[in-house]
Amino acid sequence: MSTVPALYRHLVDDASMFPPGDLPLTEAVTAHRAHLAAPYAELVGAFVCTDDDLMKVPTEAARIGGGPLRVSVVISGGAGGIEPVIRWGDRSKDVEVTAVEVRLRDEDDLSRNALRVVRACDDCFDEESAYVEIGLGGAWERALDVVADAGYAAKLRTGGLDAALFPSEDQVASFITACLDREVAFKCTAGLHNAVRHTAEDTGFEHHGFLNVLLATRASLDGASQDELIAVLASRDGADLAARARELSDDQAANTRKWFTSFGSCSIDEPREDLTALSLLETL
């Protein structure tokens, strides 16, 4: 019997090498293996690294042991960088590349950029997934159409090291609705390592909460309006959000997670501690 409820299983991808965590590779892989051996292991998703770091990961994975490491690779150079990562992963016995994450950078030509990405994926994928970060500027919904037609997933940046990188509740609600309307699964990245929406004390940035996003996704699936989604995303009432989460059946939780697949966090402990504090995860 799992100690991690269905709504949170494999929810948190381990992006500890990325800002603001910035763990060195050796420490990041060691910590990831420790998380996978912990009682809360089912909370943890893939290990996230860049394509530049990918070739260094197997050495550390083999040194620590525990079998092939499941890795999601952030592609730094656009569509042309996808096939080398997949082919290299196919040859490695210590790393399993489960997904690539690709950012569309040309806002003036997002849909054609998206088309180049999905064609590159089509040419080399077997069982791998692709998360295409389309942004929320320019003709982003047309780019999402391309991703949807190809059967791949989307990625939403929910924060970063600058206040401008944090989308509004309205933008996040629009993204969720657009994905679900097109039957596109999505993940989130950056700024989402706490359960509940809050203002960061050190920066003053307005952070979204991953519990808010989960419940907004569920609400959208249940036919909620845009204003209702915005209200869920804006809520800072952790007790109320936790109560709503506890009311979900396992089938509702699984259906929610079919679409909101995971989020990348530079910390596994912060999401775990938040869930524990809200009595949504057993004290482990």
C-alpha cells in the first residue's frame, strides 16, 4: 500500500541542478538516489538535467548503483539537439531518457518552431515523451495546436529569477483550459515548489502553488469557468485547498494527473514538507 496518495505520485521532478538550487551534478545524483530510497519515493519523478550534462550523469549513476536513472533532458539548442540526446540515451545502460523538454524561443514564429520540434521528435522517438515549452506570448495557442496534433505534451514556466517570469492567475488558467480543450498533457517548471500560492519573503515574488494548479486542473475538467479557475489559483487558504484535495477520489486524482503530469522543482523536500504540514502526506 502506497504511503503517497494518488494525486501526488511522481509529481515532483528533481531539478536540483537548476537555479536557485544549483547543486553540483555529483551531489544532485547522490541526493536523487537517496530520495528514491526514502519512504516518500513515490512522490519523486524523473531526474532533470540539461543535454550538456547528460553524458556526465551515467558515471555518477553507476558509481552509486541502483539501476538505470530515469532522466528528463532539457534541450539547450533547439530541435537539432533532440536526436543526439535520444540516440545517446539508447546506447547508455546507466541512464534511461524518458523525455525531452524543449523551449520555443522565437515568439514571432512559434508554430513553425513547434513544427520543427515535433518533426525532430517524430524522427527519433520510440517510447519517449516531449514537453514543448511554448511560453504565453505571441501566437502561443497556434503553437499549442501543433503540439496537440503531434500528440506531445506542453510545458508551462511558472516562475524564475525575475518577477516577469511569473505568469498571472489569468494566464495560468488560460493555459490549463487551452491544454485540456486540445487534450494536451502538461508539466510546469520553476517557482512552483510550495503547495500554496504565496508571496516570497526574500524577493516579494508572487509564487503559484502546485496544489492550486492541481485543483484548478481538476476544476477545469469538471467544467469550471475561467473566473472560477482564477479563484482557485489565487487562493492562499491552505486548509481549504487541502480539504478540497482530500475530497477527490482516486479516479479523480488519477484523471487530474493524466493531464497535469508533474512539475520540476529544485527541492524535493519543500513540496514534501508542505504536503506533510497540510496533512496530505504521512509524516515519514
